[in-house]
Amino acid sequence: MSTAADRGRPGHFWDPKINAMTQTVLPGFHAVTDEKDLALVTLLGSCVAACIRDPQLGVGGLNHFLLPGDTNGDQKSARYGVHAMEVLINDILKRGGSKGRLEAKVFGGANVIDVSAAETVGDRNSRFVADYLRREGIRITAQDLGGDRARRVFFFPDSGRASVLKLPIADNRRLRNEEMALRSKAQAAPKAGGVELF
């Protein structure tokens, strides 16, 4: 149950649908916590979220990246998968996590933009996250990637529980417009430092 103090924390909200406190993670950001019963929440279209935790310590987090990498070679922004993965893992390790114990669940990569392309942004993001985790030796314990529907992801780092709500196809158009605007900003910006359980 939420308290008045919980409700007053910036970015934290009580979600009656899952009966838990939540913290929203926006595109290009990540969050790490060891707080019991706190769900990290994000909304994904073609973007991908990696949910990574140290199961022994119950510390973990979630990132939300828009593109695998910058074609100009500047990866130092969390909007790109290369940097988003590094900062998430490093923040978990700073809280005492051990790289050898880390496990991941990955979500997103739907084909909601450039759907007629031979390889969509969602496809590239999905392939990138799987390849990255394999190279780093981090085991993927669950995944829900691809398809044509946006997802709302709820991840509880302390327990490792994740739930995914696939949104109606009708929501794809709105999310596609938002993602295309974010993608344009990411590419143009100055380079700067049913519910399924998984």
C-alpha cells in the first residue's frame, strides 16, 4: 500500500492496476533500484527495454533506448543502445551487483515505424540487445521482442518479476508518431554525454 510519503516522491506513482508503487522510465533514460515492491515502468513501440538485475542482491534496473547506435560513431547518449546498456550495467555494479550474477529480460522492438522496410528499427533494436547481452555473458531469462503491438512493461527488480501489457493496435499510430519525433530529435540533437508475465 502507498503512503503519503511514497506519493510525494518525484516520479513515483501508485498504480492500482498492479497494486504497487511505480517509477516511469522515459525514452533515453534508465533507473536502478533495490527498493522492495517498486515497479519500473516504460512504454515501448520499436524501442527496447533491457531489465537487468543481480538476483542475489535484488538490485536491478531498466533502460529504454531508441536506436542501437549512432551511425556517426558517437554513442555517448542513453538514447542509443550501446551507451544505455553500459550505464545501466555500471549503475547496478556501483550498487554492489556482480556482473557474473546478472540476468536480463528484454522487451520491445515492435514494428510500429518503417514497417515496410526490409529491416525495421524494431528488428535492429531487438538484434542489438540480444547480441550485446550474449557478448557480455549476461543470460536472458525471458524475452518478448518483435511483433506489431506496443507494450507497457512493468519490472520489479527486487524479485525479477516482469509483466507486459500489449496495447491495442489502435494505439500504434499515436506511439509511432511519438517515436518518429523522438527518433528525429535523437538523430538531430547535439551529441551529449491481456497481461503476460515473464
